[in-house]
Amino acid sequence: MWCVQGVLVASAALAPASGPGGTAVAPAPIARWDARLAEHLLNRAGFGGDPAEVARLAALGREAAVASFFPDPRLTPSPHVLPGASLPGGLEDPAGRHEFVTRRRENFTGHQIEIIVALNKYGDWWLERMIRGEDPLRDHMTIFWHGHFATSIKEVGNSQEMIEQVRFLRANALESFRTLAHGIGKTPAMLEYLDNAENVKAHPNENWARELLELFSLGDGNYTEKDIKEAARAFTGWTDRESRFVFDRLVHDFGQKSFLGVTGQLDGDQCVDVVLEQPACARFIAGKLLHYFEGQEPDPERVEDYARFLREQDYAVGALLRRLFLDDAFYRDEILGARVQGPVEFLVGTCRRLGFEVPGQVLLNGADMLGQRLFWPPSVKGWEGGMSWITTATLMNRSNVTGAMLGLVEMTSLVVDEEFEPGLLTMTDSGRRRTDRVSRTNGLNHIRTIQERGWTPHIDLVALVRAAGARSDREIARVLMDRVLAVPLEEPMVAEPAAWLGREREARGVPAEGLLDSPEAEDLLRRFAHLVLSLPEAQLH
């Protein structure tokens, strides 16, 4: 248990549901389609939404509601601000490229600003698009693949290559895993990240081959060390020049290879085809998708069923997700409201449920503070997800970031490292001087800068509550909690937050049922929303 703004909360609400002895609960068939199930679909396939959007999906019926998450990609907008090549045809100016490489080698720290600016521009577009909900399932799957085929700008060092890789993932997010598996190893970002750009016949590099098998397609235990060595030989010559994929025949090993039971003069693409023929590949991908969207480890029979379907559909990811979202088992009770929201989901969902717009930069850097920095996965394993999102530090930061989004928390007020506290005197050659407060947390610094430049949130919770016809403390608490939380709201959950609201109202001298007419109303309602967003239940959907 811990205390948030005076309300004692039990952490058990974050524990995953299971049956007796930890076994999976057998799914019970359902014959209904209602607002609760529509909201569940909206939370998992998208990023949540307000009551009007939930009602719209509920009115459509399940099949039409699911179909709405698969719009024609040609009808959704492309990024309007991207760094680009300086010559037609995707070519780069040689002199500019030389300067780029020179600066990177001589002073990566100074050059890093240029890299971050480009990623921030793309991140702005991406996060704001999530808030607008133009193609939410594709956005969700792009994040999924970004963590599955993880690369980081820290090692890649080229923002254009990172952005091009994310664009590749977006374009194929709902297409065939076959396309993804063949294409991802040819993206310059992956070639650099896993060192295959240096994989040559004389000195085979095994990094890409190992992660392709272990993390990207088969999973541990479904290959041997010999398979890794043979695959590494097959991928020799896959490299990049001027941020473009190149197959260098002069350093490729054209010899015989034996890989996963197949022998021949295999090249990289043929190795990928062999991988895709392994039953373990479909099981690995199907199991990971089920776990991601349901928030629980699926039982082996369910994985095998979906793996068989995935093979029949030639690895069509969109087809698998359509089937999943139409599956009664996806809506079973222990799945509803029991999955921990990732940082991006949590922040974007908060904006969508409360109906206010926040700059993409606030969300991009806020997610960084919560442990999910897009373009910077922590390792080749990506983000672990699930309960790993919930720590003492990340819960505090979830409260701080949502407080900033509501206009209640100034980032300059947050406690930082003691050696950087304002007022601390340091000795210099010219004598003593005061140091400025500095934070080592990039996300915090960026949000602080946005605030210092005058950004304030545009949100009217008074109007939202008034439109619902709520007047009493309990009615107001219920309206806001129902709006903010993505889990089923039960009456016992309302009691303590409503009591907190009453105490705060009285402390400000506002009479009962007079809150909405008080000048204190908006501030108090925002503080109440902040309280609710800090509860364990708010971390689930």
C-alpha cells in the first residue's frame, strides 16, 4: 500500500488475474456487445477514447467496430515534417555527408542536438497523430514492432536511418510478418545496430544472425549455435552505404551452409525463408502478439491455435488481429481492465479520455520519464512491458507528468540531484558563484523548457462535469473517475476519492453542491483528476 495525496491505496490492484494455482481461467463464451466491451477494444486496439467514441463503437456492433481499426492506409496522412536527403532520388550531397560523419566522429555530444531535433519533429507528428486517433491500431503495432525489432539512436547515431526504419515498420505494421522479417535486416539502422554492416566472409559477425533467431523469430531453444554461425555466413555482404542497403558480393560467402536442417548455397533471404518455415516461428510471433494485447501469458493450446492460423494466412498480422478482436476469449472477465498500460498508452489515453490536446513533445518526453523513450529502446530486447513499467520511480513520474499535463506541476519544482540544487556555491578560478539547477533527466528538461516557453494546457473540466449533470461531491467524483479510468468503476472505489474532494472543497470554503459555480472549481477538479490518475487502477486498461 502507499499514500497518494492523502488516499491510501492497495497495490494488489496491479496483480495479474489468474485462476486457482496460477493457471489460466477458461474463457467463458459471451453473447453480448456493449459499451464495456467496446471500450476494452478501444483501449487495446487503440489508445482509449471519450464516452462518445465508446458509444459509437458500441452502436456499430462488434464486427463493424473491429473493421473500423483497419482503415485504408492511403487515406491517413503522412508525416509533414521529416529530415530529408539533399538531392533528388534519395541521394545525399557527398560534401554534406562527409561533414555529417566528421562531426559525428569528432564530437558526438555536440552533434547529438541535430540528431534529437530530427527525432523530435517526427515524434511530434507521431504522438499528435495518436491523440487524434487517425489510425490507432497501426500506431499501436508500430510501437510493438519498434520494441520487437529494437534498435536505438544511441548506437545507430543517424536520425534519418532511425526514422526510415520506423516508417518501414509503420508501412508494414499490419501486413505480413514475412515482409517484416525480410526487410528489417536491410534497414541501415539494423545493419549498424547489430553490426551486420561489418559482416564479411573473412570475419563473419554473428550479432544479427543470433538476434534474428533468438529475439525476432524463433525464441531460445529452437536453434543451435551452429545455426547461428551458418546464418552469419549467409548474411555476409549485407551492408549499407550512404544510408542505403547494399549487397556486397565481394565479401559474401557463397559456400555451402547447413541451416535449420536445410543445406545449400544459402544467402540471407533464403535463411529468412527457412526461418519462416519453422513451426516455432509462427508460435513465437502469435504468442507474443497474444501476450501483448491480452496482457497475460496465453496457454499453449491458444498459442498453437493462433500459430496455425498465422501460418495459414502466410503470416498476415492484420488477419490474426482481426480474428483476435472478434474472439470471445479476448473479452473474458479476467482480461478486462487487467493489463498495465505502457507509458505512451497511458499518456495518450489520458489525453483522449479527458478530451484535451497536449504537444507531442510533452508526451514524447513524458514517456521518456516513465521508461519508454521512443527511438531509444533500452536494449536489443526492447521494452519488457507488463509489470516492469511499475516501479516506485515510474509511478512518481506518472503522477508528475500528468500533473504537468494538467497544468499543476512545474518541472522546475521537482527534486533533482543535490549537487545541482539552486543556491549551492561552487569554487571557480574567479571565485565563488551560484550554479543553476540542472537535471540529468532529458525528458524532464524538455518538458521544463516547453513550460518556460509559455505552454499551458487547454482543458475545461468544469464544462465536462456540468454537461454530465453532476452536482454533489460523489456525483462529480463518479463522473471524473468514470472518464479517467479505463477499468470498470464500482461504487466502493468512489468513496475515498469523493471524501477527499469534499474535504478539499470545505477547506476552500466552498458550500456543498456549489463547487461548479465557484472560481475554485477548475483548479480543484484538475487536482482531483490528478489524484485519480495517480491511483493503481489508472495504470490499467
